[in-house]
Amino acid sequence: MRLAQCHNFHDFRRLARRRLPGPIFDYIDGAADDETTHRRNSASFEHCDLVPNVLRGVQEVDLSVNIMGQKLALPFYCSPTALQRLFHHEGERAVAAAAARYGTMFGVSSLGTVGLEELRKAHDTPQVYQFYFHRDRGLNRAMMQRAKDAGVEVMMLTVDSITGGNRERDLRTGFSIPFRLTPAGVLQFAIKPMWGIQYVSHEKFRLPQLEEHVDMSSGAMSIGRYFTEMLDPAMNWDDVAEMVRTWNGSFCLKGIMSVEDARRAVDIGCAGIVLSNHGGRQLDGSRSAFDQLAEIVDAVGDRIDVMMDGGIQRGTHILKALSLGAKAVGLGRYYLYPLAAAGRPGVERALGLLRAELERDMKLMGCTSISQLSRANLRFRSG
């Protein structure tokens, strides 16, 4: 299969699987425990039907949205994800360039592999910086100041990852950073030699946002140890409220799932929340963001920008989320598979296909702007 033969999420996933060593593919593809929530994320859209209107004059469609003070040309954005240069040597550079081409927002993770300053200078589209809450409060303040100095528009604190999820695929292969592979994992790298050639022939793998704090040399702290030793499970609402005040700008919480927590986010001055179960990678058995969306929008949607991620594979999925009241949706695996498959051309093709799907679907729904979508366009089936 070649890139030109990829027409949807599933095609990109198959191509990524062919090109990546097994442990790295499983790191993207896998989730926690029995991966029930991961499967449910996409399945949750299937019990919701679209009810289109016709004869509405839909020659031109406006897909733009405003979220957290940022104007986006599209109602979807590239969520911050970790370790992107493991999947392709271009990593965040490819994703940022593709997002900029289509006029949408992209995110840089504190576990990102390209410096946020470099990306901020290269592209003028809105940029999110995602980080975790550390035991070292000085480190938290330093990371926020670094993002502020770089000109990042939105600070995004991930709140559902005070400890790592039980990702058994990674345990079986020994996937970690640095690699500590099992014999089965080593074999998977041996049968995909092109990945290794690309990896060693490009710049050294780094974690620029954390390299002053995480030792990546021999005997280095693994990503798993980073979660268990550096992150603070004692984080509470008072801590986050202080961070919101310190940032003094658009501050977003990613990983909110309950109405109570959504209301607290409003109370402490957040500009946005992302309903998310971390792609099923943390608490298996948790509810899908789409299934929880209406309840959260009804509770706080008039006071805070509500977004969601998890399971987005089609333009119709985005239509359903927007119709329920989401202001935008985040993409994760949707762009990671094409990144792994083909770098920047892969991500650009994936985002372009999704934009075309969404524009076509809007016309078929009889809507010329996102604001025309509503729950009147939806019906839910039981079972």
C-alpha cells in the first residue's frame, strides 16, 4: 500500500503497521487493560444517527470556529501527543506544518521531541502547550514561563495522568524510553530495518521540554518512571487554580469527564475543557467522551468552551460531536498513523481528507456553517 492509496483512518493505520516495528506501533495503537474504553470511543458514535435537511442552498460551507480566543479554519485540531519523532523522524515538525497548512491549532507535549520555541517561530497558527503537574512546583512554574516566553497561546494541563495506565502491550514488548526490549520486541525491530536506519540517520532523539530535568543518558529515567516519580498524584483544585492565575491567559484542562469537575473548571477561570479518557490509555472502563458530551455541555457549555477527543475517525463523527455542543474536537491517533506512515505528506493528506469529508457531510446535512448544527439533527438509538 502506498500513501496515495490511503483514503481513510483505517488505511493509514494499516500502512503505519507495515512500516513501524511492532513495539512502536503497539505504543500508538494500544490502550489500558482490556482496551475496552479504546474500542468504545469510536463505537459510541454508532448509536447516534444524523437527520439531514435538504434544499438549503449549500454551495459554500464555512468550517471555521472560535475556541479559547483562537480562530481556527477547521473545527478539529491536532492534540498534543508524546514522542512523535519515534514514529517518524520529522515528528512534531510534520504535524505543525500540516496543521498550519489547513489553518488549525496544534499541540506540543511536554514529552514532545521538538522544542516548542522552534515550532512557535516556524508557524503562526495557534499553538497549545500540554504539560503535566510535577512534584517540583518550581518546575511547573518554569515550564509555564517558558511557554509564555515562546508566545504559546493556550496552556493545557492534562489532569487524568497522575500515574501511568496499565498498557499491557508495552509490558509484553518491553517498550520504554530508552528501549529495554524483551526478546520478542527485539525481533520486531529486526524485521523492520528501515525504521532503524531512519532513526539513526537523523538527529538524536531528544525530549527538549524535559531534557534539563530527565536524564536520557545510560541508565536514564524511563517514561514510566517519569510518570511514577516526577508527577504529583496529590495535585488538587487549589494547585490548578494557582496555575490558572499564574498563566493569566487561556488555560485548558484535558481529561475532564464529570459535571462536577467541569463546574470546578469554570469556577477557577479556565477558558476550556477537553472531555477525554486519554484515548482509553488510562482508566479502562471509563465512559466515552462522546457519550458524556451532552451532559457536560448542558451544565457548563454557556460558560466555558467544551471540546472532546477520543475515537474520531470520520467527518460524521465530528458532525455529531459539534451537533451535541462541542466547540471543536481533538485528533490523536488520527494523525499519528499517517505521521508514522509518511511524515508530513501523510499528515497533510489525512487532514485534507478529513476536511473534504466534513465539508461534504455539512452539505449533505444542509448546513453552511458550524453554528447551524444542533441536536435537532441527531437521533439516538438504544442498545
